[in-house]
Amino acid sequence: MKRKDYEALLEPMQVELVAMERWVRDTGQRLVVLVEGRDTAGKGGTVDAIRMHMNPRSVHVAALPKPSEREQHEWYFQRYVRHFPTGGDMVLFDRSWYNRAGVERVMGFCTPAQTDAFLRDVPDFEALLVRDGFAFFKFYLVIGRDMQLMRFHERRHDPFKRWKITDVDLAAIDKWSDYTRAQDDIFKRTSSKLAPWIIVRANDQRRARLETIRWVLFHSDYAGKDARAVGEPDANIIGTGPSYFKAE
Amino acid sequence: MKRKDYEALLEPMQVELVAMERWVRDTGQRLVVLVEGRDTAGKGGTVDAIRMHMNPRSVHVAALPKPSEREQHEWYFQRYVRHFPTGGDMVLFDRSWYNRAGVERVMGFCTPAQTDAFLRDVPDFEALLVRDGFAFFKFYLVIGRDMQLMRFHERRHDPFKRWKITDVDLAAIDKWSDYTRAQDDIFKRTSSKLAPWIIVRANDQRRARLETIRWVLFHSDYAGKDARAVGEPDANIIGTGPSYFKAE
Amino acid sequence: MKRKDYEALLEPMQVELVAMERWVRDTGQRLVVLVEGRDTAGKGGTVDAIRMHMNPRSVHVAALPKPSEREQHEWYFQRYVRHFPTGGDMVLFDRSWYNRAGVERVMGFCTPAQTDAFLRDVPDFEALLVRDGFAFFKFYLVIGRDMQLMRFHERRHDPFKRWKITDVDLAAIDKWSDYTRAQDDIFKRTSSKLAPWIIVRANDQRRARLETIRWVLFHSDYAGKDARAVGEPDANIIGTGPSYFKAE
Amino acid sequence: MKRKDYEALLEPMQVELVAMERWVRDTGQRLVVLVEGRDTAGKGGTVDAIRMHMNPRSVHVAALPKPSEREQHEWYFQRYVRHFPTGGDMVLFDRSWYNRAGVERVMGFCTPAQTDAFLRDVPDFEALLVRDGFAFFKFYLVIGRDMQLMRFHERRHDPFKRWKITDVDLAAIDKWSDYTRAQDDIFKRTSSKLAPWIIVRANDQRRARLETIRWVLFHSDYAGKDARAVGEPDANIIGTGPSYFKAE
């Protein structure tokens, strides 16, 4: 999608996001948006597109660094819980607790037993949040192998994005199949009725961002929604759960 | 039990607690002891008896004040999670998340739906902790009505304990049956295989403290345990789960 | 300044910011940038221009909401201290502790004695940070009255910026002179040798952003600095301390 | 002092402490008591004697473990600031920021420059707290060399106190003179008008506890003070500032 078309489509949706944010604040909602995906899938850009025009005093981005020594020995979810919203706030997770079933698993930063325990426990954990009243969206951006290679290449030559490349990232290239297996397990074992994965085809980043925002808007009952500006989710780009992804 | 006899029995067990604490620290255990019970049941005294000779740098008491405005709108468990131990630490909860099914329910500080949701969710929450490797003990001190009346009377006339009496506490006297119903529901709905209630007859406070400490020691595999000093839990005082309590 | 020219000038400086960020991380610097100014002066946009290409895992924006009940009774600086960087991190404050001498003073949210105490104490507080090794920059964006009116007008009609307008903001229009007096006192009493105010003429937002970034780069000794890309601060736009401002 | 006499004298003062605590809570005071001294000087016991009958929901003990990796690179005072009281609360520091001029200096855990910077900065830091309205007491328990040797000996043979002995502690014996120099510098450089050291002769632990509590009570204007129960500080035991200590 061209930048110009993207911006023309994005603008009315960001107006809606601002309306939604006001509703979150006025009615005391707690909204959590979690964005996952392989390296270069576009997680950070998606998070930025959502928060761009929002009030930094009530919309927070949680992009956690690697756990401290203390955090490593805490209850696994504890360091994420610290960033949960209070009433009226939104938190956007750029990566999340799913690290344990993704990068940590593939790179050997945790034991297979720990990954397995995580995959078993995470649906219960998320169910607790949803049943407590959180509006919880979890998006998984999927990209193809060629696209990942191309983006890594770009990053290496883009002076702004060089910080994004670490050894762990480069390993992602060689470990494509390991990450695929990790991704499969995540979809199979952690998509639940209360907290389904919303899978987004993200080879076209701009389209992916639009559809992600649209999904949040479409599924939120904020006051003054302009249904025309929101539109309907594009089933070719975005959809729910593992079965959707299999069609990929 | 007389003070002299109590101290003679307590001393060797506190030596064991110190040994257990070293083991917790050296092997990176995370130990949580939660003490619940009606007003005047002896929660604070039990917590103090456990921590008395322990290292305040690794053994923490969590006796939380009423929730702040911000905390009231967070995920219900969040403010307790903040106090969870990291590896090598112990946390003793003097009162706990069960407030929602006890004082908050009886005094109308939350809605019946909130209490019901709590009773439904808490076993899942605690299961997450135990499956993550927490050593988790939850004790419920039970007392009779006459004993509560006597202790309230004492408190009112004890210059050290006057701070312990608030209007909410005094209401406890009139609401004895409401608290009994609350207690019954807690036992029925929240004693699980992974996190069973350990119920302690606490009309005799000293005996209750001894048996609580003994239970923790007996069920912990610390190095250098002196089985004779620990002894065996006294089934007339302490036991597991609602059925035990029904025998009361 | 036109958008195209701005972007052409901004780009090489953002490459430098990325280099500086790597140095901050590799050498364990702690960098704090504080951005103050009247409503509509462009604080948020300046912060965004700095962080745009930086790693969200080590560069944090602190845009604090109004203090909670608990925070209101803490040591005044405590809630800001919570957000201070550890080694290798940067924190960008969008508004700051100077609220007490700005909005809180003008709107009567604190007593004159509290403002006075703040103005007396803040140089000592900041000196502690600088002497402890913080790289600390504090920028004050100054705008003219007509510019503020124009921008408020814009905001009211910009669907993205409507959230930025609160009653407190609108009061800013009527209270222009009160804010001027507050500003004067801030400059006179809180610009110290260790923590001088860097005053930025911000009627042209783009130019103000460029000069702010340039100042940080120019005064940081990061490895691999490209002196040509950084250039030299424009003394017509940016400079140090109250005397500079008086020339305004 | 004999245990029986001690308890007879302590009791009425603890009744006063409870009254003072109510005043702290009702009038929103923030009270910080810091207890320092060589190893075995009796810091923990003094803190315990103060808090014994107080409400654990508003009186907190801060006995911090060694700093985490993250904390080591923060602003030096930051990890202590985290534990500061809000209105209505008391915090008792068992050891404190003075570590930097005591154990860290003597054991080489920090550089001489860091100790020197600390000694230079700490009066400014404490002045900020006092001028912000904190009721701030800092006590230094002094003991003689023979007493320290005797207590270390006791600890080694007391099963409850064995945890208190670490290699760092044992080094204290050999480093008596280094600690004396450290202590001298602390008194000379950090006793200020706003935050003077209150020096307590602590060879007799019980007497030291009584005089410490008495000092807090005597210098606090709580409602309903019983001046007879409080009495007057015993100038043979307790007094202000370095000059007092020199008389030792």
C-alpha cells in the first residue's frame, strides 16, 4: 500500500482512536493491546501507529528490556503485571510474556519444561484478566521468510534501524523453522475463547497497521463511534485463531 | 498453654525456622505464607512468631493498607502481586486477597458479583503460583464466638492494642453469622489440591502459633531438618481443608 | 521552516541520536532530558522527535498524570524519582517537577508557600543528580502570546489534538501574565551552574526541535560523533539561562 | 539494665508510641527514623522495640538487601526513596544510605571518591526531606570494642542469630579502626542543623532502646502526650551531634 493511500485511510481511524481513548478514560475501562510476531514483523511500528495521537499520560507503551536478576526469579508474569493499566488507561505491549514461548525457547534462554509450563498456564492467566474486566486484544503479525530477509537487509543499511539488530535477531534468520514451530505451538495452545489470537498478515506493514487498529475499534463499544470511518475488518488480512492462520 | 511451656516448645522450632530460611535463600525458593481468619483470631501474632528471628532483608511481612484509588481500579490481584517474593525470599501475608470474600463482602465494600467472581477465580490464580514453583501455605485461624468477644474486650482495655479496634472490627461482633457464611464459602470454594486451606483451631493462640510453624517446617524439605524438634502436626489443632473444619 | 527542509535537517541528527544512544547504553550513562514550557509550546512534539528512532527498551518517556492521593502526600520529588534512569538508559520528561512553579501555582493547586519552597529547593535537588553523574538537560520552550492563541485555536479544530485541551489549558489563555510571572521566577531562581535552563524560542516548532536535539548532541561526548552533522547551536534560537532569555 | 526493669520502663513508653502513631496517622505526618551503628550495635532490636505494638499497615521497616544490578546504577539515593512514607505513615530504616560511608567504604565496595561524594551530598539530600516536612530522626548507636567482640561471640553460639553473621561482619572485628575512622567522618561531615545525629551509647542495649524511643517521643508534638511517661532524655546516654560523641 502506498504511503499516501495509507495516510488517507489511517487518519479517520486515528480520529476514532482518540474518541475511543476518551471513552476508556471516562468509563474507567482498562485496555490492553499486546502485539507479537517474529523479528521485523512490524510490532513497534504498529504500536506507534496506535499511540501516535494519544495522550501519553493515560496511554502507555510497555516494551520491557531483558529481565533483571531479581525479575528472573520472580513469578514469571510478575514483571508484566507491574505495567497493567488502572481504570481509564491503555497499555500497549510491544512483545510480551510470549517471549517464553518464542525467543527464549528458540534461543535456549529457558528450559523446554519452562516453555511447556508457560504454554499450559498462559490461558488461565489471561482468562483471569478478561474475567476481571480487561479489554484484552492480542495480535500476532505474520510475515513470510523472504519478507523477513528483506527487512533485515534494510535494517542493516538504515542508520535509524541499526539499533534494532542484535545477534539474537540475526540468529532469527537461521532459525526460521524453529520460530515457525514455536509460532505453531503458540497458536495451538494459547488461543482461547476469552483471549483468542488475532492473526494479521503483515507482509504489507501499512495494511497490517490499518487492520489492527480497525479490529480494536470495531470490537470496542465506545461512545460516538463513526461506523463508516471504522469499516469492517478485512478477512483477507486479519482474523481469529489458529484455523484462520492455517488458511495462510 | 502457659507462656513458659509455649516458649520452651517454640524455641527449638524457631531454630528450625532459621535453618529453613537459610535453605530458602541458598536454593532460591520462593515461600509465601498467608494467614487469614476473623478479627482477633491472632493473624498478626502468628506472623510475628514466624518472622521473629528471621533476617528482615529476606523475610517480608505484607500487611497491606486499604487500596489506593489507583489500586481499586487495577486488576484485583495486582496490588498483592507487587509483594511477591523473588528467589530466596519469604513473604508473610497478614490478611490477603481473601478480603474480598471476607470483610469486603460482609461490610458491603464490594458487590456480591465481585465476591462471586473472586471465589471463582482465586483457585486459578493460586494454581498459577504453585505451578510456577512457589511454596505456598495458606492458614485459616478459626475461633469461637465467645473467644472473639473476650478478645475484643481485652483490646479495648489494652493500651497497646487499641489501634487494632476500628469500627469495622466492632461490626464483626454483630456480623458473626455473616462472617461464618463468608468463611464457609471460602472453605468450600477455594480449597484446592494445589492450594488447600490449612485450618487451625486458634482459641488457644499459643498452641495455634506452634502448630502453624510446625506445619510449615514439616512440609518443607530444608537441609539439616531436625525431625525431632519439628515433631508431627497435631491433628486436634491443625488440618487440611473444609472436611477437617466440619469436624470442628 | 518548511516540512521538507525540516526533515532534511532532522534526518542526519537522528542518525546521531542513535549513535549517542548506543554510547549511553555501552558506557552506562544516565541521561535525563526535561522539556518544559507553556501550554502549546511544543513539549510533546519535541520529546517525540527525540525518541522517534530510539529503542523503546532503553529510552523512556515520563509524562506523568496528575498525582494520586498517595503521591500527593509523599516527598514532592518522589513520584518523579521513580522514573529516573538506571545506567544505560535515557528518560525524557514531558513536563516535570516544575509543575509546582507553573500550572499548580497559577491555577492554585498548591499554596504560595509550597511554590516558594519548591523554587528554593529545586536547585539543590538537581545538583544532587548532576553531582551523582546524571547527564541532565533542561529545556524551556518559549512562545509568544499570539502563537499560543493560534495553536489553541488549531487544537480545538484538530480531531487529533482535541484531547490536549482541558479546562486548565483554556485557562492558560486568560492567565497569560500569571504564567509569565511564573516563568520569570523559574528562570531567576532555578537556573544554576550545574543545571542551567536552556531556553528555546519555539514559535517555529520545527526549528525549536532541531535546536533542542542539536544541543543535546553538541554537549554529549559520544563516540563516533559526526561534528558536521551536528553543527553548532544557533544562538538566535537557543541559549543558556535567564540572561539569554531577557534578550528575547 | 535487667529485663524486668526494662520492661517496666518500656511499657508506658510503648503506650505513648501508640498515641504518637495515631497522631501521625490523623494529622498526615511523615515520620522517618533511621538507625545506624556498627555491627552488633543493636540496630535491629531497636527498630523492633519501636514497631512492636504498632500497626503494620502504616508503620514499615525498611531493611534493604544489597542493591540489585539495576539499583547499583541508579541515582544513589533512589532505592531508599522508594521506601519513603506517604502522609500518615512511619518508616524505620534499619541501616540506610549511610552504608556508603560505612560498610561500603571499609570493605572497598565503593571507591573513595564515591564515599567522599556521598559525605558531601547527604546533608543536602536530608535537608530536602526536612524542609519538605518530614519528621526525620537519625540515631547512631555506639558501642565499644569489647562489647562488639562479646556480641559476635554470642551470635556465633546463638542458634537464632547465626544468620546475622556473614563474612562481612566478621571482617568488622579486624577492621575496628577503619570503622572508627568511617564513623568519625560520618559525624563530622553529615551532622547538620536540620538533620543532626543523635548519638546513643549502646553498650547497654536495653537502655539504648529506651532512650531512643524517649527521644522520638520527647521531640514529637503528638496529642495527648503523657509527659511523665515520656520523661526527659538521659544526657549520659543520648545526645546530639559530634561534640556530644567526643565526650564519649
